[in-house]
Amino acid sequence: MINLTHKIEGAIYIISVVGDVDASSSIQLDNALGQALEDNQTKILVDCSKLNYISSAGLGVFMSYIQDFENKNIKLVLCNLNEKVIGVFRILGLDQLLKIVDTIEEGKKLIDEL
Amino acid sequence: MMNYSYKVPCQKEKLKDIRSFVSEALRKHGVPEVQIATMVLAVDEVCANIIIHTYKCDPDEYVEIIIKVDKKLNCVFEISDQGDKFDITQYQEPSMAEIIRNKRKGGIGLILVRKIMDDIELVQKDGHHVCRLTKKLGKES
């Protein structure tokens, strides 16, 4: 089960993920990113402070948008990942492919600089 | 050697219960949290694969997990699969570039399992297919 909310701060579209993103819930994350894309958002910050767990299904969602976002010049930054969650990104080296920062403030700063 | 077993219907919503079962069993043996997290992930990936791809989320089918932990904290996970055999040992990993290029949402779970576990094998046991994952923590007793 996950709970996804979004808000807009300035030009930044912030998605907050709460709960476990696994094979049963990853579709919701997929829909949330798809919605941002559809709304023509260009600066997307994913707040993972309450993301408790992620499996390959969730990683796959992020990976599936990398190309689209690059082509459309959409900035994606992830922030506030706990140690267990970032560990999963690191196993596959995804922490090198995605922009990941510690805090939401750093996320906002980075997304404006990109 | 301690054994734990858990059997659930093939529903994606049960993955969370499977993760709780694995973490609770490993915690009883004092396995470090970092190791618990990765092993929970590996079991979740194999079970998700069986539930979704082998059984197409059929709640009349079951997936069973047996965990064996010895004194040196060597952990064996036996996940029984009675459906069509998917031979993980023959699986060709897609590259990261390929996954991104093709926008594949699947295919990376088994890469994670391989990176986390020391050994993965498919065995036949009592007429069932069993995916056996082994992680040797090798704690000095």
C-alpha cells in the first residue's frame, strides 16, 4: 500500500510517496509520474522521506521514465531516501543514473540548477 | 538449525506479509538489519515473480516459503513453485542501458536477487519446483 500526494511549490512539482512500493503498488507511482508528464511539468521532485521500502518494480518505474524525461528536458530529482531504500538503488548502480539528494531543500536547489 | 515456513495465496497484496515473515524470522537470529533488508528484498522479488508471472495472481494457488537458519547465520530460503518452471539460472540479464532504452519495467528483479544472494538454484522436491536461495553470513560461533 502506498499513498501518493502532490503539490506545486513555485515551478516545482513535488510528489510525496508514503509506504511500500512493491509489485502490487508500483502502478500507483507509475500513474503519478505519468500524470506529471501529462500535466507538462518540467521540474519533478520526489520526496521519499516516508518511502519505507522499494523493490525492483518501483526501480523499474523510475527507469522507465529516464529516457522520456531526458527527451522532453524534464528534470527529475529524488530526495530524502532512507538508508535501506537508497541501498536498493545502489545495488544496481541506479544512484548514478538518477539525481538523488539528501534533503528537500537540496532537491529544490538542484532542480533549479539543472 | 531453525526452520520457519509460511504459505500464502498468490496475490500481490500478500507480498507485504511475506516481507514481514522473512524479516521477523531473521531478526530472531540477530541477523544485522542491513542484511535483513537485502534478503527480504530478494525473497520479495522471487515471490513477486511467481505470483505474477507463474500464477497470474490466481488466489486459488499458493506460494510457500521455508527459511532455514543455522548457528553461523547461514540462511537458506526455499520458495516453492508448482507452476511452469522458470529457470532463473538460465536467465539472461538485460543490461541497464537496454532496460532504459526499452522502458522495461520488469527484468531487473532477478538481477537484484543474483547480486544479493550467494547461490540460486532450482531443485525438484516432492514433485514441486523449488527456488533455493542461499546467503552465507558465516558468523563465527
